Amino acid sequence: NMKNSPNLLLIDDDIELCNLLGEYLTAEGFRYTPVHDGQTALDVASKQHFDLIILDVMLPQRSGFDVLKTLRLTDQTPVIMLTAK
């Protein structure tokens, strides 16, 4: 039952990588919402509950660290930082 599956917010500007990660997550029984920039991520996170956030460091408009700092003002959802560095 996908309704009771953990719900992830996947924040990465690499759309291909999001699609690939999404395939793995879905196969493992997770639901996920992909977003591709920091501001959209903050908007989505403020309106919906997520069990985990996967957050890329390098994003257009706002860095992943900036997004995390802003999220932490109101939200304690666990975050995994994703980076190529």
C-alpha cells in the first residue's frame, strides 16, 4: 500500500539523476516528490509532510546549505545531503 509508504522530498537540479533515484526509491516502496530548485523545495516542504528530504548541495537560485538553514527554522525532517564533491 503506497499510501503508508515513507514519503521523500528529492531536491536535485539534475533531472536525469532524479528520475534514476526515483526508480530505485519506487522499487523499494517509497513515494517521492522531485523538485529541481531550492525555492520550489522550500515551498513544497512548507505545504506537505515528508519523512525524509534528500537535498543536493549545488542548486540553482539557493544552495542546498541555504535551503537546509531555512528549513531548520521551522522543520526538523531528517535530511540527507547529496553532493558530487
